[in-house]
Amino acid sequence: MLEELKKQCKQCRAMPRMIEQYAELEERQISALRVEREKERQYFRDENRELQNQLRDTAEAVQAGGELLARLKEAEDIAAAGCDKWKKKHEEINSLNHLLDEPRLPKDTSEPVYDNTEAGDDRWREEFAPFYSTKRGSTRI
């Protein structure tokens, strides 16, 4: 048993050196992992900033698009109102033009009212005599 104890003691003396080497190895690995983790953290931080900037730009673009859409709607409403006014004015003009194109005499009177061949030149005087008569008597035209 003493032999085993001596053997274990010899191993224990060798152990601290192995433990020290193992600890150094672990410390290097941990340090490398920390550096790698810091690089990843920096990468993701930069990526996050980029995505936030893109999101802000997108939000601004959406807002500008909404404002543009509102302006287009207002312009469309104004154009529709103008078009309605134009249509009404055009209809008024067409109706006035139609009135101007119609003959002023009734359609029944396509022939002249007075025929100069039958009654001669004095018939019109007879027709208008009541308009020219006065209280004293009639005047000659």
C-alpha cells in the first residue's frame, strides 16, 4: 500500500504541470471565443443599425407615398369638379347654340304672310293703320 501511495504522490507532482497546461489551453480557447463573440456582437450591432436605417427610410417613403396619394386624390377631386363645371357650361353653350340655330318664325309659316301680287302695296298699310291712328283721326303713312 505504501508503494501505491508513493506512486500517487509522484503523479500528483506531475499533475500541477498538466493542470497548468490544461488551464492555459482552456484560457486561450475562452479568450478566442470571447474575441469571436465580440466580433459577432459588433457585426450584429452594425447589422441592426443598418436595418433600423432601412426601416426609417421605408417609413419615410411610406409616409411620403401617403401624402402623395392624398394630394393626387385632392387633384382628382378638383379635376372632377372642373370637369363637371365644364360639362355644365358646354351644355349651356350647346343649348344656346341650338336656340340660335332654330328659325325665329314658327315652323308653320314657311310661306310669306303677305303676298304682294294679290293686294298690292296698300295692304300693309291697312294692317298697321290701327297702330298709327290717333284720337283726332288717322294719319297717312
